[in-house]
Amino acid sequence: MKKWRLKYPLTIMCRVLEVSRSGYYVWLNRKPSKRSQENERLKIAIKAAHKRTHKRYGTIRIQTELAKDGFKAGRDRIARLRKELNIICI
């Protein structure tokens, strides 16, 4: 809705998407969740570890490297974030 609000009236979009206008404005001004903030920090750490290991480590070995740096994260979470970042090992 945020992307399309300049093209279409907000009231019509709210009606079509079955969202209240007040709910939209609450969402618009909401801070990012703690989990999404942690994910952003973890993405930066993953990029750094990937570069530091010369792009050769997979998810499990990156997990070990991140643990050394103080980042506790599961294998699947790291794999998902690596996929979002389009990071693959050589």
C-alpha cells in the first residue's frame, strides 16, 4: 500500500485489502521488530564472515565463524539470510 498510495486513493485500497485506515497508519509508523533488527545485524555479520573466509564457507561453517564473533543463530536462519543476500560459496 505504501508503494501504491500515490497512484490510488488510500480509502479504496483499504477497502479492497480489508484493512482499516487507522491500522495502516499504525503499521506505517511502527518501528522494526526486534527480530528484524537482529536479522539486519546478522546479515552484516554474514557478509563480513563470507568475505573473511574468501567466499568458501557454507552455512554450517559460517555458523561456527559467527559464533566466534558472538552471534548465536541457527543453521536454517543463516541459510535463509544468505539466500536473501544471494550469497553462495565457491
